[in-house]
Amino acid sequence: MKLSEIVDALDATLLTGEDKLDKIITRCGASDLMSDVLAAVSEDCILLTGLTTVQVIRTAMVAGVGAVVIVRKKKPPQEVIDMAKDQGIPLISSPYSMFVSCGRLHACNLIGLDGRR
């Protein structure tokens, strides 16, 4: 699924990563516990989280996450947006809850981190 399709499916706002809208994302994971993210994600994965701190971007950098979605209408501080941009990590803000966001992506046939539908 293209990143642009994910933005559309989540009625989201793209905060950074305009040049990566054609990036293919094959898996989705959701967590507010960054240690779980480090244990499970991959480059073709999108991370959904309610956290808006620089630790999310740092974790995404280490784990090689393909993009980050901030849920629940939250807008991260400019420092977080700037860090994501500097690191080339697309950052997206969705108005939906984490549960609804995951459900919408699942309905678009995106699979979970374990590879199951």
C-alpha cells in the first residue's frame, strides 16, 4: 500500500515526507511503548502511536520504521516534526483513535507485524 493511500485512508495530514508518498508500506504496528516497537517493526512498517515526543522519532530511526502516524488528532511539537524531516521519516497526523486507525488500515488489507491478516 502506498503511503499516499494510507494518508487518504486515515483522513490524515502529512506533516513531513511529501517526497515519500509513493513509498510502499506492507505492515502496520501500533504501540505507545517504544520498547515493543524496537522488538517488532521493520522498514516496510508504519508505526501508529499516541506519543508526540522526540523519543518516537529516535525509536523510528533505530528500528528503521517506514513512517509514523500520530493518532487522536494530536499535533507533535515543531521539534518532533523537524527531527522527522531531518531524518527522512514521514510523519502523519490522523484524527482517529489508535483502534479506529488500525481498523481502517486493516480494512485496506494492510497486515500486522506478525504477517497475519
